[in-house]
Amino acid sequence: MTAATTINGLSPLAFGGSKAAGIYYYPLALTVMGGLMSSSILTLLVLPLVNLFFEWLTEKAKTVWALSGRRLAEASVEAAEAAG
């Protein structure tokens, strides 16, 4: 059962609802529909963006690490030339 099918099935209950045994079920229907929509948005949009951000951050960290290693090596060569 997909989220869209469930939301379509709950729509009549949420927007006019039925009263069974004196109990209205529209709050439950609205809660389930909201949960399905928010989890779908989080799964399809937010999580991939977070993943892309961490990939970008990793590449930046690799660049900084590589540059710092080169600078350290250059500094040690310069220090050896100055001493020698």
C-alpha cells in the first residue's frame, strides 16, 4: 500500500468523516495523512540534500587536508635549506 493510495483512501474520512458508534475519526485520519506526507517529503527531499551536503563537506575537507600537507612539506624543505 503506497502513501498516495492511503491518503486518497483517508480523504473522505478526513473531510467529512463518518461517525461510528458516536466517535468521529477525522483527527486520526488527519494525523495519519500528515505523517505520511511529512515522512515522504523527508525521505524524498531532505535526506538526499543532507547526503549531498556531507559529500560536499568531505571533498572540502580532503582539499584542505591535501593543501595543509603540501604547505607542511614546503615549510620543512625551506627549513632544511635555511639550516644547511
